[in-house]
Amino acid sequence: MAESVIKFNNVTFTYNAEENDIPALNNVSFGVNKGEFLAVLGHNGSGKSTAAKMMNALLIPDSGEVIVDGMNTAESENTLNIRKKVGMVFQNPDNQLVATIVEDDVAFGPENLGLAPEEIRKRVDFALKAVGMYELKDREPHNLSGGQKQRVAIAGAIAMQTDCIVMDEPTAMLDPSGRAEVMNTIKMLKDELGITVILITHYMDEAVKADRVIVMNNGEIIMDDTPKNVFSQVEIIKNLGLDVPQATELAYRLNKSGLNIDYSVLNEEECAQAILRFAGVKR
């Protein structure tokens, strides 16, 4: 049985409870497994960013509990240790960069832990090399591209030696090249460093790379499965106001037009194979 590093148990949260607002999260339960790459999808107001903030104890449930590595986020004495375990990367990297030099920015977190200078140096060098930014360690952050800035923000989380990194729409403000840089970094975090990654995203073609996808709507979990099983339910996804990956969309439209093509495909290669199978072409 997989080990859950983060566990939501019947979590409900309302931003203005005294005004009887609709809950941002409504009796939500799920786990995040160690070493997993989990993508969380949903339209604006679905509750996905609220859930992300709870993983780092930035928000505390009104009822239910969030457990991080055995620690309840509602217990204030756990907050520091939880934030050492779970790093956060947000949408706008400019809001996360605090220093005038790249390596100083990555060192900011470890310095605040009171670590010895030699340990800080080791962590900073490792983190910058891990995200491919070591050669730019003396650069001023404002001279970096959006993708490079976001990789520096990720390096800051790595330097804290977090077991888990939560990324709340980290590619939303980036161009396709910057998005590709961040997605390559996420793959490295999981495959080479064994870090658990939770990605909140609007981009379906990013979510297909995850081990598992959660789809949220109106503060509740609607779907929780593998990318293939989630995105093959095209009509349900569309009824939630979401898109499906482009390859899935093409295969689905061909199927709807009368061609008996499997549309449980996630990428261009799988789509091409499905079309060739329909045409009777063997490769």
C-alpha cells in the first residue's frame, strides 16, 4: 500500500464562514502518495488553489483535518516543520524572488533556518545544478526569462530539502518555451530526486504527464484517476467547463464524425497510432 505524505480527511473550508458563503472546499478527502506526481484541475473557484494552500498550512480547515507526514496542520507547533516538508511555488515568480542575485535568492530559505555557511553553499549549488541554473547563479533575477525565474523559485524549494513541492499554476504566466522548462524540471524532481510534486494547472497537456489527476468542481472532487481514465471521459470534462488534451480532442471529434477511432489517447503519438489502426495500417 502506498504511503500518503499528505492526507485530507473530510476537509471543509469557507473564506467567509460568518457570512454563510459557499464552502471553497466541501468535505474533501484524498491522499498524496510519496514520490507521486499529482495534477489537480478545475476551473476558477473550484477549490484547487485552496487545497494547495492547505498542504503548506497557509490555510487551516474549518472542519476535518490535513495531515502532512503525520503532522496536523491545525496545530501551530507543527507549522514550521510542515513548511520544511512542503515547499510552495506560485504563479508569479516575481513575487517569490527576494534577492538581487540568483544564488542569494536560493540561499534565502536555508539562511533563515540558521544553517552553517558551508551547508548553505552545498544546498544552493546542488539546487541550482538540479534545475539547470548554476551557470546563471551570479545573474540578477530581473534579467531572467519567466521560465528561468520559475526554475530559480523551484531551486529555492529544493534548497530547503523539502520532500514535497506544491506548484500553484507555475506556468500560467509563461510562454510555451517557459512552460516546457518548468515541466522538464518537474520530471527531474520526480524521476531523479524522488520529490513528490503536486501541480495545480489549467493546461491539460501538462496534466497528462502526471501519475494521477484530480478534477475539482465547486469545492468537491469529481474525478480521481489516471490521466488516461480521466481524459477519456471527454463529455464529463467538457461539462465541467474544462478542455481535454489536444490529441484527445482530435480523436474525439473524429470519433463523433463517424470514424471508429479510440479517443482515450493523451498525446500526438497515441493519436497517430489510433488513426493508423482505424485505417488498417501496421507500423
